[in-house]
Amino acid sequence: MDPGLILLVFLAFLFAWLLNRVRRFFRLGTMGYAGVMIVFVIAMLAIWGQHVR
């Protein structure tokens, strides 16, 4: 398995944990939470795709 991919998964879990704490602070709805996660996933895949090439 690619070490970059493992790091990406770790960062995703860390981001999700942080986002959960921020969401409680800002009282984001489910749609806001889902939107932020989708943007994060797309950004991470784009960064990983650039790294692989």
C-alpha cells in the first residue's frame, strides 16, 4: 500500500475529528457538514493525484 495514501486516510480522520468539534462550535447543519467533507475529499484526491504523477 502507498504510504501517501495511508497518510491521506490519517489526515482525513484527523480532519473529521476537528470538523466535528468546529461543527459543535458553529452549530453547522448536516448539509454544511456534508459539504465541507465533500470539498475536503475532492481536494485531498486532487493533491494525491498530483503527487502520484
